[in-house]
Amino acid sequence: MSPEKLSEIQSRGSGVGMRERVRQFEGTMKIDSDTAGTRISFWFPTSPKAAADVETLSSELEARA
């Protein structure tokens, strides 16, 4: 997506659905676009317990593979 197209979409308020969902989880979303492509990045806060839960789940999934 060209930077111009991205600006046009953002100025119309399109794409708010994704951004609002991210905000529900106290996260942030960033969209960067250039001639090489478009990158959408998400950041979400985690608590120490949540991070440990993700690590445990990852270990369990690896053990099953």
C-alpha cells in the first residue's frame, strides 16, 4: 500500500475496528507504509503472570509437536 493510500484511509477513519480492538486490551497499533510494503505492528502490555502463562503454553505446545 502506498503511503498516499494509507494517509487517505487514515483520514477517512477507516480501519478503526482493528485499532479499537487493540485499545480494548490497552495495546497500541502502528501502521507504516512505503514502497517496500506495509507493516502493521501491535504492542500489548503483559503482567509477569501473563508472560509466565505464555511461556508455559509455548512449552506445552512444543512438547506436543
